Amino acid sequence: MLRLVTGLVAFGLVLFPAPVTAEIDKSDNVRRTRSFVYEGVVYPPQAGDDYFKGGTDIAFKGRFIYAMQQGVDGGVHIIKRTRTKRGHVEVGFVPCPGEQNDVEVVKRGLIAIGYHTSTCNVTGGGIRLIDVSNPRRPDYLGSVSFDGGTHTLTKYPGKPLIYSSPNGLGNIRGIEQIIDVSNPDKPKVVASYANRANACHDLTFYFDDDKKLAFCPGSDRTEIWDVSEPLEPNPIGEIVNPSIFYHHSAVATHDGKYLVIGDENTEADECEGGTTGALWVYDITEPTVPTFVSYFGIGRGQAPGSAGSDRESYCTAHLYNFIPGTYVLVASWYAAGMNVIDFSDPAAPVEIGHFFGSGDDYANYWSAYWHKGRIYANDRTRGLDVLRPTKDLVPR
């Protein structure tokens, strides 16, 4: 037993069974089965604690979950889903103290980390490639730095190219960098794209037989690009909505008919059930003329000023994905936890599941995603939660 505890601490976390409390606010069709509490965070958190040392984004490949942590103890927690009774175990940790800290899978055994600032063997902002084929002994490979650094990373489907989005917040200027990672020891910027005064905060793709699209949300709009020529993005449409405070994320449905945009609102005190910080649905059947369909507002949240809550964490649809082949979305809402929303009728989306927590066991999720029958939610003041949905959660 002593060896096990020592090994877990070496990976940069302390593993606890899922907390059991009668106070947890959740739906009956989802339950938490594991919690990985990261080293360096204070649990339970207190009002005024530093949020910027906990979990951020997550990437997946097969049975591996790559969960990012930012701050002085930051890096990538490599967690493997097993067939044992424990279900999930941490098998490696990639130290990379930094600010923001995003992660993307390049291919099996190779990941990329993006950051605004970092100390993992490089200086400045940019990306670094890491060989994780042996997760217990990660190997730092090449890196590339550029002004503004990286807020999010997205791999171009089918090619060894990564789009690095700088941020697009307020008056922060930046340029979308397109990086060739075919040689992981020597990644290089092969194209730069200044799409507008405020660059992308995030970027996602949708490909089918007829079109190759990218979605660039940031600041006051979401742009739709034709990326048939990957080094020459071509803006073909845009969405401007005065009710959206800040265009943060944008994800298309599996058939490319609809786009869901998340609003990161940092100036509202109250948003339960309203348009503030909501998810906005647009018909993009004709991507040059996107058409508004509906919105979904969260129905819960923690009061501003409570432990683990602030205005930003209270009114924000943050990071999310669709369950493959469905119109069912899994989303994080910062201090409003995680929920599952059915967009089968895009004009009238309905919540069908949630995990919120309360008191000392609250949730403050930076990201939440569906992957192979589980929901993984990365808490920015605690660590990674593994949530298990019941079989009837996804409409058939």
C-alpha cells in the first residue's frame, strides 16, 4: 500500500474514491465514480482561492485520457481506463508548469501542449511535442514559440497540422498559427492567418464529402471558414449576435446541420435560465448564411461570492462535445457543473442529465466531454471527475 501511495504522489495527484454526500445535486441518470485530486490544489476550496492551478482541457485517444492542469504544479495527467475494479488509474504525468495549458493528441503516443507561458524546457508562449508512448517516461521533443502563445490547439483532420489559436479576448491581438508537426523534433510554423482584429479563442472542424469547415469563435463573432486549402483559410460566413457577450466555443453536430456556440459571460450576476452565458443554436446547412434557431440557458448556479464561485464561473457555457452520432451534448458550465442537453429538436433543447454538487463538494468544471460511454469533467479547483451515465441517458 505504501508503494501505491508513493507512486500516485509522484504522478502529481492524490486519488480519492468519489465523495459521498447527501448534498450533491445531480440527476438520477449520472453518478460520479472516481475523483483525481491534483497536487497543489486545495480541497475543499475556500472563497478567494486561486483558480489558476487546477484542471483545464482534456484530450482522448482510445483508453487514454490526457487531462491538463495549469499553474506551478501543472502538466498532463495521463489516465488510463482499465477493465479492473478500479476502472481508471493514473499511469503517467508530464510536468509542464504554465498558464492556460491546452492539450491535443497528434497521433497515438504523441501529444502537443499549448500555453501562453511555460517552463517545461522552453520559454515564452507556443507549443511543445511530447512522446507519451511510454506514459511513465514521457519524452520532451521539439517546440516552437511565437508572440501571444497558444490558448487552444486543434489538429487538422488527416494531416500533421495543428492550428494554434491565440485567444481573441478583449483587446488582445493575435494571429492564428498553423504548425507542421510531421517532424515532432522540429515543429515549425508554416502559415499565419490574421483573420481579424480579435483572433480565435478556440477552433473546431467539420468535414464531410462536400465541405471542409472550421469554426472560429472569439470576441464579438464566430467566423465560418472554408479550409479545403489548410494553409489558406477562407472566411465564408459569420455569426454576430448582440445577446452573446463573448463567443467562446463553437461545435457542429455530426451531420453538419447545426452549430452550437457557447457564451463566456464575465459581467453578469444572474443567468439562470436566461440568455446570459447560454448555448446558441444556428442552422449552418448553408454555411455562408447561418440562421438563428434557439438558445439554451443553464437552470442552476452558485451565487457569486460563494466558495469556488465568481461572476465568470457562474454565467458561462464553456467546453463541450456531442455524443458521436447524436444530437446530445455534454457541456461544462464552470460553477454550474456539468449537464447533458438533448438537441434532437434544435428549436427546443432540453436538459436530460446533470451533475452540480453543492457545499464543499461543488463542481467547477472547465471542460466536460463524452468519451466511450463515460463523461470526463476537469475541475479547475480540484481535478478530474469520472462520471458514469446510465444506459437510458442517450435517446435511441
